[in-house]
Amino acid sequence: MSDDGGVLGIAGADVDLPATLRIAGLVLERTRSPASLACWTGSFPESAGGEAAVVSLVIEPAAPPEEAVLRLALDVVSNFDVFVDRAVRYCRTRLGERHFELAPEELSWLDLPELPLAGPEVVVWADRTWAIRFTESRFRLADPFGILVTFDGTQPVDVQGPEDEQ
């Protein structure tokens, strides 16, 4: 890791936790969070179809991020639009499954050129799992916290409407 704004870097570190993380040019600032965890958040000015996109790194229990977590965050940040596209295609395929109980109108949206998903936010956790949450969608499943697509490495593996903000 470097403090010179390189590909990966930590700047402004106090004894325990860095105030700022730099990942592929994206600056993540430490945000206020419970003492049990550490969270850094930053945003791309425009991405994924011209929208601002948020990236968060969450470490629980609170600790500086390990190199492997920073490398995963680098991959996610560097390929953000590719991963958002994969998540959208995954939703298009999976949301038609019976257990999602989409209304007939919602099922018809799966055939639209643009799926009604917007406001992608990425969360990378300390255990190297990660997800894209679409904060805006017309799907009932998205109410109230959006649609969450979890990844295993570079491939989406699950989609759900989170019932709480975790």
C-alpha cells in the first residue's frame, strides 16, 4: 500500500484506523459508524449510465482493511460498470423465477431494453464478500431498501430484496 495516491493507498491514518483509503483513484473517507465496525465510503461522479455511484468498504470488527480486501475493492472499483451490467443481466434472468412472485406488469419489465434498476451502490465486506445494491427500482421486491445482488468473486450468485438496511 502507498500513501502517494497510487493504485491502493491509505492516507491520514491514526494509530488504529485510516481516515482515507485511495483505491484506483477513488477516495473513500471513513464514515461515522458504530464502534464495532469501520466503514469507508466514496463515490464516482458518474458511472453506470451517468449516475453517481457509491462504494463502501465495511470491516467488522473494526480494523484496518487487509491487503486481500483492498485488492478485491480495487477489482470492483476498476470494473464497476462491468459488474453493474452483470448484476442487471442476472436480475433479468433470476427475477422471473416463481418465488419472487412478480406481478404480471413487473414480469413484462424483464423484456424491456432497460431494466428498472438504478442507483447502484457497492459494499465490500472484510470477509471478501461483496454486493451491488440497486437503491431505486419500480419492482415491489425493492421496497423499501432496493434490490441486492451478491457476488462470489466476479459472478453474481444471489438476488434479493433486503428486508432491513444490513
